[in-house]
Amino acid sequence: MFKSFSSRKIFRVIVVTIVFGFLIFWNPNNFFDFFRGIIFRVAYPFQKVLFISSDGTKQLGVFLVSIGDLKTENAKLSDENLRLAAENAMLRDMKKENDLLREQNSLFLRDRFEMQMAQVIGRDVHGVGNWIMIDKGKNDGIAEGMPVVVSGKNLIGYIKSTYAGTSQVMLLSNPESSINAQAGSNEAKGIVKGEHGLGLILDDVLQTDRLNIGDEVTTSGIGGEMPRGLLIGKIKDVYASPDHLFQQATVSQLISPVDLRFVSVIKSGK
């Protein structure tokens, strides 16, 4: 019985509260202004917290969406940068190759000799600069002993072996290489030989001949194996031979065979 009475009492309180709340909300003739003010003052802090929370949630959502957009945009920009970098690298390589081809085609030696341009397709696997392989051979009229030049009249070696479509070029730095040469304005005669780890040595120069640091060393044409006047390098140092009968000189090449991509073979005179 007590439980039934309590339930009815609670029900009445709820009904009265609802009716009272409705009257405050409706506020006929502004009769409940006083109560509305109290309720609004009490509820204001909670409204403020809810408003700030909802606004913060909205801003957080916008921020997260913007982060996603930035990531997508950055990924697109990264892909575009990679594509442009690859295209630029390709263009630079094409320009370099065109420059090299133009340089080889403009050799003044073409007025004196029949030339065959070739591309380097292989190198000394031991990396000591003994030889290179080119993509021209017997089918292109290439024969053993033909000089190989780059960038004008710079001699780098000569044909050592030929095959149907390729040839092996013995570089001047090869220890087996030996070229008749001359140096300086007085054309001091000697032999340029390859030396392991030392580059080129001008040997067998008479003690009476004058050698100067910086003198150009060129082919002498003696023996007919090489045309006269092909540039081999410049004298870097001068000293006496071990037996003191001759002079020797270290020769520095102006062109490094290591980075060559194209060369020209001198096939014959015109």
C-alpha cells in the first residue's frame, strides 16, 4: 500500500513539473518571466559548454578533412615532381648525347680523313683503363691499327681487334700500347707508352732534346702507323731515364677515356 502511494505521488510530481514547465515555456501574458530568467541563468553554463563542444567538434572535423585533402594534394605533387625529375633527366641526357654527336660530326679531321663514328658499348672490366669496345667492326670497314680519336684530334687509342659488328680499342694507357710521338716546338722525338697506374710516359727522348712542362705531345707520323699531328696530351713532368741515357716525361691526357660515350675511327686519308 505504501509503495502504491509513493508511485502516485511521484506521478503527480512529474505531471505538475511538466505542466509548470509548459507554462514557463508558453509564458502567457509574460506571467512566468521571473521563473524563465532563473532557468536560463542556471542553464546558461551548460548551454555554453555544449555550444563550445559542438563548435570544437565541427572545427576538428574540418581540420581532419583538411589534413586528408593536404595528404592527397601532397601525394599528387610528389608524383608530379618525380615525373618531372625523370623527364628532366631524360632531356639532359638527350642534350648531352646530341652535343657529343655534334662535336664528333664537326671534327676538322673529316676534311683530311674518312671517319667512322662509333658508340662505346663496353669497357675494361678490371677498371684499369686498358680497352673499350665500340659498336662498329669489319662490316663497317674497321680494321686493326686504325686510330681512334675524340673531340677534335685527341688520340685515345687504336683498333686492336675487329669482329663483324664490334671492335676492341686498345687505349694509350694500356701497358702494351706504344706510339711514335714528338713534343714541343722543337719536335723532340720519342715513344709514348702506357704505364700501370701512371698513365702515359714519353720515353727514349735524346738528352740533347729540350722538353718543357706543358709542351704538347703529338703523333710524329714516323713508321706510317699513325697520322702526324694527333694530340696525345701535355708534358706534366720531365726526368732522366733509369740508365740516364735518355729523357722521360709523364704525359697527362686532356681527355679521360673513362667517361667516353662516342668516338671516331680514322679509316683512311682522303
